Amino acid sequence: ALSALAPAPSAKVRVFEDAAAVGAEVSRIVDEAARKAIAERGAFFIGVPGGSVLKMLVRGDVPDWSAKTTLAWVNHKCVDVDDAALSTRAKASFLDEWPGCTVLDVSGGADADAEARAYEARLRSLEGLRRTDDGLPQFDLMLVGVGDDGHVGSLYPNRDEVLETERWVLPVAMKQPPSITLSLPVMASADAVVIAACGVSDKYPQGKSDAMHRAVQAPRESLQSFPAAGLRHVATYCFDKAAASKLTLD
């Protein structure tokens, strides 16, 4: 059995009033990370997931760092990038505000194995993307969303992909169409890993509170039971009050 993961430090959890405040904080973190990376190294490398984070990145103005930015998707379905219903790229309206940003897009092919190999090859050939001592890519910032079942990227519970340590990009054929995803070690190797969660609905009046408790603090969680828990040792969490409501914070 996989060993249980230690809880994340309370100091790494930031709680904000509402979804708008969480979005503003994520936008601020991106802006700060971009400026720091470009000042130090002349380029900014960011990983971006699908889902609610996409809307948080809409600023309403044009940042002065976008032309020196390279964006990789944390995960992406193996579909045409213009597919309005399924493509994260098509839903990423913030890119309209990031002129000159280099986006590593999927090719649009349906073969997830080939897509994953091609995406990894492109990451490996990127000039300026640092490597860790373990030879993994070291992004400046990795934004990550967490599903109610604990998935991060396309790393789902009780599957082998979450245990992969060698490959950078993995094919996942759990759903149709399949997808590609960064591996957990690649997500965790960024200078900063930020998990944001917010928002309530009639169906979920307490938002993602149960999932965030499992992601951050619940005992007896493993990589397989709740993949997001595998980022506890590196993540900073930005939650609204609803998402944080089941956490015990010092």
C-alpha cells in the first residue's frame, strides 16, 4: 500500500473572502512570478490547467511580460485546439490579452500516446526552461486545479499515471477523447505550485470544502486515493472561505 501523506503546513493556506478575491490573488501571483523570472532570466515559463483558473487569468489589461512568456498546458484533451466545447486552448480567453505569448499547443490528433511523446519532445527542446537536479523541467509557476475526486491535470485516483516518475508527459485514456497530462513530479518541480479553489453553487453550498480538506489535510490519503495530496509538500493554496471551511488552520 502507498504510504499516507503528511498534511500540508497551515501557513501555506491563504483564505480570501470570495471567488473574486481568490482570482485577484492568482492574477497577482502570476504577475509577480513573471516579473521576477524575466528580471532574473529573461523568460517566464508557466503551466496552466483548464477549468476555473482560466477565468482568473483574465485581467482586462495587457501585461508587459507576455511576449517573454511560454505557456504549457498542465493537461489538454486530444482534440483540435479550436474545438469550442472540448479544447482548453479555445476557452483560454485570457490569451487574447497576452500578445506574443508562446503557447505549446497540442497538434489536434486523437492518438494520446503520440501526442504525449510529441508534447514532451517540445518541452525538452525549449530553450531557457531550467532543469532540476533530477533532470525534470523547472517551470517558474505551475497553476493547478483539483477535481472533487482529487484529480490534478489528468491524473485520476486509483490509476497508474499518478505514480509515473520518468516521463514528463503522459497519455491518459480514461475518458473519450483521451488527454495528455504533465506528470506529478513535473507539476511538483516548479519554483511555485499554486492550487486555487473557490465558488459555491446550489449543488455545493460549501463549495469544494470536502475536496480541499482531502487535498490539504485529511489523514490516510495517498497518491492513489487522492492525487492532489501528492502536492502537499510544495503547494501554496488560495481558497475562498467556503473552500477552506473544513480545514483546521492555526
